[in-house]
Amino acid sequence: MRRSAFFLLAAAVAAPLWAQTLAPIDDAEKTRLEAQVKTMKAEAEDIRAGAEQQFIADEKVCWQKVLVTACIDEAKARRVTVIQKARAIEVQANTLQREVNNRVLATREARRAAEAPTRAAEQQAEAERYRAEQAKAAADRQKRQQAKVQEEAAGRAQTAAEAKARAERLNAKQQDRPPRSTATPEEEVAQRVAERDKRVAEKKAEREAKEKQRAAERAAWEARQKQLQGK
């Protein structure tokens, strides 16, 4: 981008000499001069057409004269003279058109030369902005990569911690488990039956205690009712 800016400045300095010496032209003058060129070419065309028509008329007259050839040669000479005038006007019109074109080009070159420093500065600013954007994008990518690496490491650490906690809980559960019984199957059955009978007896005793309590409470309530009625 810096090299492009240098070339723009160099091109402005190395503009053609003719572009630096020709007077600039604006749109109004360009329109006026081009209209003048058009008028001159139309005038030359009219003169040429008039010369041809005049020659045709003169040629007809010559055929009625004795010296036909001489008359026609004189008519041709007159036609050539008139056509040369038309050609001179066309040359002037073409010269004027070339001058307009050269001045338009010179004006464009002068404008480009004047705008070259601004364009170079804009391109330099654009290059710096592009480099800054690229640097920021690279930094953002690096941050995202670092965050991803940290997130994956944290995930692995959490997984390891959870696995360790599960292992510790399993180990503690195994340690808390009562030792395996060495009794025979018959003894284990008898033990389970005894434990069941014990639970049944405990539940029966609990029910009976609750029933006795409810009976005592009912008797106390009835006694209070009798006392109240006696009063």
C-alpha cells in the first residue's frame, strides 16, 4: 500500500508536459467549443454539397457550349477551389476538437495530480486500518483459543474430581458395610425369622400400648364429663 501511494505521487510529478502547459477547461467551455466544432463541420459539409451541386449545374451548361472540355475543366477547378475551402474549415474544426480533447485530458490529469496526495493519504490510512483490523482479529482468535484451552482443562479437572469423589464414596460405603456373615443358610433363615418375629412383636406391643393410652384418655374424659354433669 505504501508503494502504491509512492507511485501515485510519482505519476503526479511525472505528468506529461503538455498536460501541465494546456489551460484547463470546464464543462461550460467544453460544451461551447464542441458546439462550435459541430457548426464548422456542418458549414464545411454545406459548402462541399453546394460545390457538387454547382458542378453538376455547370457541367450541364458546358455540354451546350462549343468548348465542352475546357468548360468542364474550369467547372472542376471551381469545384476544387470551393472544396478546398470546405476542407480548410474541416481542418480547423478537427484542430479545435483535438485541442478540446487535449484540454479535457490535461484538466483530468491536473485534477488527478492535485488529488494524488489525498488519495495516497487515504490509501495509507486504509492500509493502517487494515493492518489494525488484522492484528485485532489475530488477537481475538488467540484469546478464543486460550479460553477454549482453559475451558477444556477445567472440564478435565472437574471430571477427574468427580471420578475421585465417586471412588471415595464407594470406598467409604464398602468400609461401612458390615462384615459378611459366616452362618450356614439354615442359621441365616432362622435369624431372619427371629428378626421378623421380633419386629412383629414390637409392632404388636406398640399397638397395644397405644390402645391402652387411648383407653386411659377416654376413661379420663368420661370421668370429667360425669363430674361436670354432677355439678
